[in-house]
Amino acid sequence: MLTAILCIYLVYTLIPIFYVVTASTKTNADLFGTFGLWFSDDFHLRENLVDLFSIQDGIFLRWLGNTFFYSLTSAVGAAFFALLAGYAFAKYNFAGKRLLFALVLGAVMIPQTALVIPLYLLFSKVGLLNTPLAFILPSLVFPPGVFLMRVYVEEAVSDEIIDAGRVDGAGELHILSGLTFKLLMPGFATVFILAFVAAWNNYFLPLVVMSTSDHFPVTVGLAIWYASATTGSGGNLLFTVVMAGSLVSILPVILAFLIMQRFWQGGLSAGSVKA
Amino acid sequence: MTRSLAGHRPRVIIGKKMAPYVLLLPFMLVFVAFLIVPMIYAFNLSLYKTAMVGGTRFVGFDNYARAFVDPKFWSGVWLLVRFGFIQMPIMLSLALAFALILDSGLVYARGLFRVAFFLPYAVPAVIATLMWGYLYGPAYGPLSQIATFLSLPKPDFFSEGSILGSIANITIWEYTGYNMIIYFAALQAIPTDLEEASKMDGANAFTYAVRIKLPMIVPMIVVTVIFSIIGTLQLFSEPYLITNLARSVINSHFTPNYYAYTLAFTAQQYNYSAAISFMLGAVVAVFSYAFMLASNRGAR
């Protein structure tokens, strides 16, 4: 009975994804002419993929590369900074600690327009607009990562280890670097994945700070293709190509998810114990 | 002797007093440069006004006074309040129910459900909106096809009355699994000795889940509600992307963020746009704080 309820929701969850799969295999005529939730006789996936990667001189591959590069660099940086800051909040008492932590947490309430629009104006003054840095630099700020790392370090690193290091005369940073890989990796990995997904999914920031299509990530590029397909001004930009593009850009994340899910859920639960 | 000393790099030992500041430095540098500075800059912007004649001049809080009585701003806020009252209860109660079911261990294939329900979170909002935009499509969308096949009237997902529900559905699809995972993790962290005790008292799995486990994760529920309030009031991508499909109902001030975006990049009114963003920030803070007060009171 309960399993049946979950199965209904499972169907709901999978329908849009399944639709992307079937739509990617159709000709544009079949997309409109055949039933949407099943395959048509004319299997057109290969042609759609060829179109996807050749339209506008293969710009789609560039978008994928951009997304990957932006997400990877900003997530590595964001997770590393969060690790150091989270460790400091978890294991030290210092002047201004409560105020700083409240400031970091309060940052989640700031509307994205309140942040991105001034960033746009500031970047335009220093000539950073429409460069990879315009995406990567703001994405290094990942306050939820600091929060998660703090909770994680409190759980995973006992004070005894740190005190033992102090007795041996090791410097504070040396104690941390001695711990890093053994104890802190699961927390680091969780924050890295969260920051990576956040950057991979980001739409508003690149929409504002990127102006030429060779700097777009997939989200902005596909949205523009979709807009021209819906207004009918796309010419050869067909609905099926947009669907094939969606399929290609969600597959890597879904695969990464399935492979890393054990790791990821473990980290999430570690982060939530205290909260 | 001198040689071996020179071979040793002088190690900088950071003491206990200095260490936290050194560790915080990298994060605080980017935090200040790309969050605090833009905020201050935006606030400063919001105190000026640029006119065709006379250039830019300081106007104090005039932009806020204008925003305070701007029906375009408040219509967006009101829309999101109505949206939130539909979307949040559905999403969070589904998430909670699924988490309790999966945690109780009464179903088969728990791992499969957990991963599958969480999957939409990995799909960018842009693509989720695209997918649902296709599914909603009046001419070719499968939902219309099914309605036609059953000789029912075609559903219109982009009418005045249905647009909120259509967008709510997209966000429910995106974030239910995410909230479920948070609840699930919190439930799993509850010590199992409680379960044995309640079994001895003769409680069945259902009463145990609802009477004992549910109250224990209330703090987590409060956190997710606050995050949902913040997320809801910042709604932008979903309505922005389906504007083409629903031209008659989605206007340029559909949500406050949409309004701020249009003001900045269509009308070039950066000053007023900044004021609108700060007004929204204030609204977010008021709603979050009001909810926290209410939940504290409820807890007593």
C-alpha cells in the first residue's frame, strides 16, 4: 500500500525525464504528431545529436565545456575556503565569532538581484564583464558550505586530537593539514558537490554577466535556443534539438549523482545532525 | 652546520590566537569582495536618482518611498504569498510523508525511491522549466494529447487562473526530493533505543513515526520552511523562462526579482532597481522572522 503511493510519485518524478528521452529521439514533425510519452517509429536520436553539436559551429560543446570549467573551479575554491572557515568556527574561540557567523548565515536572505545587479555594474567598471572570472569569483562565496563544514568538523574532529598535536609542539595550521585528508574529506566532498551543483544550475548570474555566446554556460545557451524555438524565430533551431541538448546536459549530473549517492547522503546526514 | 640550517626552511608557526583569523581570511576576502562590497554599492546606488536632465543626484530615501507605494512591487509580493501558500504545504508535507515512510522501513526498494525522488534536484531549474513547458504545451504537449484522447477539454496551463499552479508544480517537482532527503537524514539520526521502548509500550510503526519521531525533527522542519520562504520570495527563473508561453499573464513585474531585473536591464533604472531589491530583502527578513516567532510560540 505505502509502496504503491511511492510508486505513483515515482512515475511523476520520472515523467519529465522520460519525456526528454523520447523527444530527443524524434523528428520535429513526430514531436508534434505522435504521442509525447512514447517513441515514434522514426528513431532520430543520432540526427538530433549531430544537429545539436553542429548548429552555430558547434557552440553547444563550448557551452558544456564552459559549464564544466566554471563549476569545477568555483566548487574547488568554494569548498576549500569553506573548509578552512568552518574549521575556524568549529575549533576556536575568537573575538567577533558570533557576529561573523551570523553575518555569513544572514547572507542567504539576500535576493539574487540585490547582489548580481551591483556585481554587474562593478565588473563593468573593472573590465571583468563577460569573462570567466565574472562567474567564478562570485561563486567562490558559498555560505551554506561554511555552515555545513562547521557542523561537520564539530562532529568529526575531536578536541583530543588537536590538543595532542599542540602538546607535540605542532603549529595550528600543521595540525589542520595533518588532519585534512583523513578526517575532513567526507565533509569537503559534500560541500564540493553542493557547490558544484549550485554552480552547474546557476542561471541568473551568467544571464547578467555574460554577453557573448562563447562565454555562456549550458543553462543560458539552452534558454536562448528555447526562447527562439517558442517564438518561431529560430530557423533551424528546432524543439527536438533543445530537448536533445537538455538530455545531454542532465545526463552527466544524473550519472555523477547515482555513482556518488552513498557518499553524498552520508555527508548530508552528518551535516544535519546538529541543525 | 650552516648548510643544514639553510636547508631547513624556516617554518612559520601560527599560534592559537592567530590561527582562526588566518583560516577565515580566504573566505572572508571573497565574502567581503563579492558580497559585502556589492551590497554596499547597491545600497549607495539606491540613494541616488538619474534623470535625463540634471544627471545623477542624491535623493536620500526617495526611491524607497516610491517603492513603498509601488503597486507593481506589491502585486509581485502578493502573488508570491499566494504562491507560497499553495506550494510550500504541498511540497513539504509530501517530503515529510515520504521521509517518514522510507524511514519506517515498511516499503520495498527504499534506496531506489530515495535516489529517484532526489534526482530532480540535479536537473537545473532552466531545464526543469523547459521540460514542463513542453509537457504543458497546448498544441503538442502529452497532457493535452491525453485530454484529447479521453475527449476531455484541453487543459490550459497558462491561463490567469492556472499559471500559479503550473509554476508551483515545477518547483514541487524540483525540490520535494531535496527536502525529503533532509528530513530523512534527520530521522535516521534519532537513536534506535527509543524505538524499542515504544515497541514495548505497544505502539505500532505508524504511531511511532507520527507521535515520537515527527516531533523530534520539528527544528529541521522549521529550517526547511524558512529556506522555502526565502526561495519562494526570490522566484525568478521559472516564470522568466515560460514568459513566451504565457505572454498574456506573465508581465515584467510578475515577481519582485523579475521586476528588479526588468528595471535594471530593460529600463536602465539601476537606482530604483536597487531599491526594489532591498525592499524585497526586507520582505524576506520580515516573513522569515515572523515565521520563527510563530514557531517559537507554537513550541511553548
